[in-house]
Amino acid sequence: MPIVEAVSTTQNWSEHQREESTRESLPGIAKAAVLLIALGSNKSSSVLQQLSPDEVERITAEILRRKKIRPEIRQKVLEEGKRALAEETVLGGQEYARQVLTSVFGENRAKEILSRLAAGAGTSGVGRTLNTIPPRQLAALLQVERAQVIALVLAHLAADQAAQVLVSLPEDVQGEVAFRLTTMRPTDPEVINAVAKVLIDKASESESMGLTEVGGDDTVVRILNNVGRSTEKRIMDYLKQVDEKIAQQIRDKMFVFEDILNLDDRSIQIILREVPQEDLRLALKGMPDNMKEVFFRNMSQRAAETLKEDLEATGPVKVKDVEAAQNRIVNIARQLDEAGEISLRRSSEDVIV
């Protein structure tokens, strides 16, 4: 039986099926997770590539919950899936899930899925349902709610959906909503259920949810990275007025030195024109060769050769000095972004037509 067919079969097993030789009755999704863990990351990656995004997130959520698997449980699942492997405890958990998702979707997408799962958004039926509501419609439903309630809903959405909802809200509430997200604490599931039910009923949808902990700086960062520059500036200005420390924490996370590598060559060249040679030398010290090459190819041949020689001649330097130089370069990039000379993000607001 093909691996994909075996996984599909495990997902469809009845949740009420009893297994005589095990002490635990597993629902179909749990058996699928056990089977993938036992198969190893390479084969699991091949299987996940052929599943729907919803199935991938449901199985990954189950893998995250199963830190260890008893040998007899694994063996029973393998027998049912027509796959015989040795009896030994197999580790699942977050690291395994990260490896598999990275193999399938790449590092950035894997981080986003795991982050949503950790916050509860990825495993929630209500979260998935709310993500199907058009952003403008959802924003219209939320306009009559308090900022705290709006923040609670945005925290359960995918980042791009949350960003579109945020920019569709009145400008005078956008900043307060972002601030509420940064200070959000674990929420009573009953409260979340009530809020979600009202929204879903209004949108002619119906599904329950059981999420508990959402929000925080990372949620705001993901949203702001998906909105346009004008919206970001307005929200950041508001946050700075309300709590300068939180505003700085978010700004520090929004763009880091390694993100320069994702910019187009023209933007990197503009940044390099403003960066002192000494800062660039320190910032690149100890960086992998492939990362250095991104900078080298955006310099003249002579300048690149000189920098390479300087790096080879430079002895050990303190990590704090390297990080300080990288931060200065990041600040230059942010200043150029604010001046409109480069763009550190792509958003529907920034598209030129």
C-alpha cells in the first residue's frame, strides 16, 4: 500500500474503534501523526506535500502534542497502516514538526505554521472559518466591538488575513488594536467561544473553538509586516505614544540584519552606499560565506576584493561589537525605508498601478 494511501486510511479510522492489543484508543488524526513520526522526516515530507494545507496543520498539531510514543502504540498503528518497523520509542514534538514542515514548505512558511499552532490559530476550527470570511466583511462586523475584542479576533487569524482586516478598520482604532495585541494575556476559552460564536453566526457560519493563549509582540510584527508603510507608520506612532518600550520591541523584531539578504539588489546597493566600511566589515565578521556573497555581488569588484582582504586580516572580534554594527546597518535601512528610497516589505497598499 502506498504511504500516502496508508496515511489517508489512518485519518479515516473511526475515533471509537477499540484496539485489543493497546491501552489507548486513538482517533484517526492521531494515528496519522503516529505513522508519520514513525516513518521519519524524509518520507513524512513526501506525504505532507500531497495533503491539503488543512490536513497538514491538523496532523502537525497532533505531532506537537505527542512528545513520545509508546512502542506498542506505534507498532499497532504501523500494522494497521501496512508498515512494519522496529519497536522503539520515537520522538515527536516541536523539533520534529519543524523539520518536516521546513522540508515541505521552507523555513519561513514552517515558522508561520508553527507560530499559528503555538498561538492556537492553526488548530482552531473557528480560526479556519474566520479566515474564510472576506476581510472587509469581517472588519465591518468588528467595527462595533471594543479594541480588546478586535485584537482577540485578529490574534486568531492568519497574518495576511489579520493585516487586511486591520487596514479595513477605522484609522482611529488601528493603533489601539495593535497595542491591545501586544499586551494580551491568556484568555478564558469561554470568552473566546462566545466572541467567535457571535461573529460566525453573523457571517452565517457555525463552528466551535478552544483557543487559550494568543497575541503578543510576534502577532503584531506578523501583521505589520503585511500592511503598507502608511498604516505601519500610523500604528507605530500610536504605540510609541502609548508605550515607547513596546514600540521599540516591535520595531526591533520587524526587520533584522539577516532580512537585508531578502531585499532586491538595488535596495542592497542603496543601503551599502550609506554604510561606513568599518561597520560593514564588523557586521560580516563570522557570517556564512553565502550571506557575505550577497553583499559582495552588490559592490564593485575592487570594493569587494578590498572588503574580503579586510575580513581575512581582521582577528577575533567581540560578538557585541558585531551585533552593534549590524544594528547600525539595520537602522540605516529603516531610515531609507521611511524616506521612501527602499521598501522593506511588500503589501497590497504599496502596489503601484
